[in-house]
Amino acid sequence: MLTREEMHRLLVARGQEQEELFSESRRIRNEQFGATVVLRGVIELTNVCRVNCDYCPMRRDNVRENDTFFLTADQIVSIAEVIRDSGIDVILLQGGETPSVLPILENAIPRIRQLYDDRVEVLLNVGNLKRAQYERLHALGATSYILKHETSDQDLHLMIRHETLDSRLRHLRDLQEVGFKIGTGLISSLPGQSLDSIVDDIELAGEIGADMCSVSPFIPAPNTPMSLEPIGDNELALNVIALLRLNFPHLLIPSVSALERVGGGGQSRGLDAGANVMTVNFSGAGDQKRYLIYGKDRFVVTLGHVRDLVESSGLELRGSVFIEQESTSTGVAR
């Protein structure tokens, strides 16, 4: 584990020092996972959200003005079949935070597992729910869950998310106790964020025992209270990825679409910095336009884009790490 002083210095590394940092993070990734990248397929369920985060165009105050949608369970299963036929065994079901998705998920998850003969990782990213609801989703076959803390600065968290950091961390503990593999994530270059709080973010991933952690540079989105703030720094985000890899070699760290949105080639640089996950968007074209994660001007990741990036990085695509771990622990060969 690097010291806080070392992490402060490396967060602002550029040039030769940054390249040496990335080289070491790649070495550790390849030692831990081989020269491989986990491939996920995402289905965007709904753009309705009960939370009012200041950086998000799908925030509660915008819902009435947005062209809202909810996928049906049948639509989800139909897209999951396409993902299966693409050779992908990690299905990410992602949407705005609303309990309205629960009956849809409860219907869809067992059917997805049946599509795969139970050889699938069902990864959820649908926000804070009640513990009993987590238990129900886990019992139905969901295996992992992403709940990003976004920033570990308690005051900044409350100011921009209008909910407490403690509440978010309590939900992560609930998910872990229920049996989920858990993922968190942070936004770097947030207005008002200090380098010291980013070091806290990195340490927090270890303190909570996260299995996954993402890093997204801040993107000011239209129709939000933060629309006029400066765009985030990809180089800072990339250094955070590398420091996560150095400190916690086991982490699944995605090279997110926001890196590509901020700067062309950003996702390739994410792999260079030690990331080992990429996510392909399988939502319908109309729903992609309505899923306003950064506004209408988003970068949609295709399977061809991922294959090209992974190949040019000298890496290979692979399936779920968690399915492999489960097979090993039960003595079933993959």
C-alpha cells in the first residue's frame, strides 16, 4: 500500500513519471489477471430517478421534462439473449434509482439465468434499495452490485447528491452482508474536490472491501446545476486508476465511456493505466438517446470499438471473474 504522500505525488504525475506509473500498474494487472479484459454487456432499464444529484441530467427535478422510459422484463430478456449470443457472460442491468424497477428485475433475472443455464454474472446498478429487496434480488440470481460513492468528502457528497455518504456506505455494507460482490466508484475533478479527498476515495475502496471500483472524470451536463463547471481532467482520472491498481491488485476497474467522451482515445489510455473491464452498450438506439447520463452528447461503446481497443493494447477479452471463482470454490471446472 502506497503512503498518502506517495499517492499525492503520483496523482499529479505527468510525462515520464506517469508512464512509469502506468507501466507498473499494467504489470500488476497482468500478474493478477493475465493480459485480459473482462467484457460486460449493459442494458439501460430506465431514465427515471428519485435522487437529485447536481451533476446528472436524469436527476429528479428533470424527470418531468425528460422523455422517460421503462423497459419491460420481456425487452430485457430479449436484449440479454443478444448479449449471450455475442459471447458475453456479464450482464449489467443499470438504471435510474427508483423502486419501480423492482418487479421488472424480479421477473427478468431468473429468465436471464435460464438463458445462460446459470452460467452468468447478473450485475445490478440501480441505486439504494431496502435490505430485504437486496436479499430478494440476490435470491433470484443477481450476483454483483455497483453502488458508487462518487466522493468520500462528506460535505461535498451531501452538497451535490443531497444524501449522506454514511447512508451510501451503509447500503454497501448491506449488499456485502447479503452476499453480493460489490462495486463502488468515484468522480474525479469534481468542483470543490481536493487531492486529499481523492486519496481518501482510493483508501475507501480498500476499507470497504470492494471487488470493483470505477473512476469517471467529471463531465458538466446540460440542464443541471453544474452545467457551467469545467470539464474533468482525464490525466487525473487515469492516475487514480493506476493507483487503485497498485494498491488493490484484485480490483475490477473499468475503462469507462466518460474517458472517451472527455478525450478521444481515453478508453485506450484507461487500459494503459491498468484498467481491466470494458462495457458494451446493448440498449436500443432510441433508449440510448433518452438515457441522459452526460446529456445527449454521450459516447456509446460498441462491441467493435472494444475489440479494436483491446487488440491494439495487446490484451485479450475474457468472461466473468466471479463465475470462475464460484466454479473453483465448488470444484466445478469452467
